[in-house]
Amino acid sequence: MRKAVKLGLLSALGIMLAAAAPAMAQAQPAAAGGGISTAQTCLKCHGNEPGVSPILKTPHAVSGDRHSPFGQDACQSCHGDSTAHVASRSNPPSVVFKGPNISPVPARNAACLTCHQSGMRMNWRGSQHANNETACTDCHQAHIAKDPVLVKATQPEKCFTCHAEQRADSFKYSHHPIREGKVVCSDCHNPHGSPGPKLLKEFTVNETCYNCHAEKRGPLLWEHQPVRENCLNCHTAHGSTQARLLIERPPFLCQECHAQGGHQIQDLGGQNLAGQLSANIRMMARGCVNCHSNIHGSNSPNGTFLTR
């Protein structure tokens, strides 16, 4: 009796699932890898194009991941409805990322922001790049396995395409090791938007610098106020003709603040021969840091004047 009841229930359940299967398949095409047939249709014509076929080696082409384009509607996930394009190649897809039929920047960016709008990209809307109508594809290449802007060795040249002044700075005598491949633009900047100035990854210049120069953070018993205020008071970030990325060499840099009496003004000529001689010695010996060696701040009880 019990076996008959179980068999009856299983049979009824099987009939219900068979009846619901077409509706479930129609409601959830992406979960079943619904983009595969669309990709095959596109690759019949575009499969041999060097700018298209490498996408099969990227995370975008993982059909088993419902978050990837190929796990949803394949090529149409980014290029939009392409029914007219399939019917005739003279009709472009809804969204074209390059070429003579290129779509407007908002349309191209909307395709990317459908998926990429969290994390480091959450501040994109209203950012400097967005307001200057920069398209995601101006920097990124979605069809290749290693996007050059995401590779440390090739990222700077992509940024330098627009930022020519910073490229020139990178060739100066003193510079951050960008050309040497040790530092890249995204170590300091978030190109997708930031709550801080100049697209910095942190809220302030100093907090950004402290990510690498932690020894300058403090807290310190004796602090040098211009240092606490902004590193750019004395340094330039991308390159300088002076040592240590200084905006000007000492003692002239120091005298921009310390020019009101005392020995610091004697480099322009003391009141007597001894004063002039002392001033000239300091100038030839590169100035103030010979004595005030802890210029960023001191923890010594006797470091009032940052001498130790």
C-alpha cells in the first residue's frame, strides 16, 4: 500500500515538472547558458577577426558564470539587440564601441556599467573622467585576456596618452619609478572617481603618500607644520629637476616660509663678513637639512628645531 502511494506521488510530481519545464526554461534562459547560441551566431562571421576571437580567453566568456556576458546573452549582453545586424551586416548592432558607426559615450558606458558599478567604480558618476566624456573603452580593451591598462608594465603609457605633462615629468632627474615599472598611476589615483582631490585613492594627499611613506606619518613629538598640512608644499608628485622630488632646492625652498630674520636669511648677504661667510657655506653644502636633518618631524626630546 505504501509503495503504491509513493509511486503515485512520484508519478504526479514527474508530470508536474514536465509540464512546468518549458515555462522554467523560458523564464531563466541565462541560468542555462542561453548566450551560447548567440555567441556561435556572432563567431560564424567574427570568429577569425583578431580583435574579437581573443574574448574567448577572458572572464567575459565564462558561460558557466551567470554574472559574465556569455552566461547571459553573450555578445548581445554588451552590444545590445543585434537582430538587424544578423539579418544584414550593413546594419550595426545597437551598441558599437569603435569604428565609423561608434555609439555615443553614454551608450557605450551604460553597457559597461550594467555590471561594473561597485567597488572602485562606485564613484564613476560625476567624476572628472565621466564629466569629460571619457568612455570605458578609451582606456580598457574587453576582448583580450590581459587588458594593457590593468598590467603594471603597460598601464602608464595608456594614461600618458592624455596626460602628456605627467609623461614629461616621468623623464626628469628625480621621479617616481614609473618608467622602471615599480609604481603605476593607479597606486595613487582611482581613475573611476574618488571623494578626494585629483582622483586620489585616499581622502587627502598625505593619506595617499603614507601608503608607501609610512615612516612620515607619525605621531611625532615635534612636527613640521607644512609637512602635516600637505606633502605637496615641498614635493611634486610626478617628477622634478631637484633631488627627492622637491619643488625647489634648499635653502631657497625653506626660505619661502623662513625668511623673517635669523640665520636663515643670511644666504642673501649677512650683516658682516662672518655672516656672509657662514651663509655661503650653508648654500654650498646644500643648506638647512645639514643641521635640521629630521625635517619631517622628530620624536627626540631635544628635537625642537628638528635637528635630531
